[in-house]
Amino acid sequence: MRLSLYYNPSCQDCVRQAKRTARLDWLRAIELRTDRSPLGDVPVGKIVVVDERSRRVFTGVYATRMVCLMTPLHFLYGLFLFLPPIRDRVGGSQPGCNGDAREI
């Protein structure tokens, strides 16, 4: 599986998190991108993840879960995000799109 992670390059925190993700991506499964995502421009503080094989688009906590599942040190956290109580707490009032609502 290969993911494209879109983030806003003008957000310093987003850039810092993207660099951290790149360092932890030992499997080289995540491509960092700052160009326009399939959903349009990425807002500051948000990410958009695209599964390049299935072309499914993820946002919010679902995007975070996909990235965690692809980085060995965050894999367990990604598994915990499948549990509704944890996912709801992390996702808050804007959980995002789990890839079912929109395909490109």
C-alpha cells in the first residue's frame, strides 16, 4: 500500500509533523505532497491522505489512522483508532472522511 499525504506548506506545525512522519516512515510507504489535494487546497492544520492503490481519500482522524498504520512506531496507535470511543475522542466534533464518502 502506498499513501500520499497532502499538507499545507505554509503551516509551520504541518511542516514539522510532515518531517517527523518522513523520519519515521522506514518502509517508504508515504509520499509527502504540498501540491493541491484531490479535495482542493488543504487548510492549515489539516491533512488529506490518498490511498494510491484504491484511490480512497481520507481526512481527519481517519487520515491520521492511515498514516499511523504505515509507520512502525505508530502502528499500535493506529490500531487503537479503530476503537470507536478512542476514535471519537481523538476526532472530536470533526472526525473527517473515512474514505467511503468520496473516491477520486
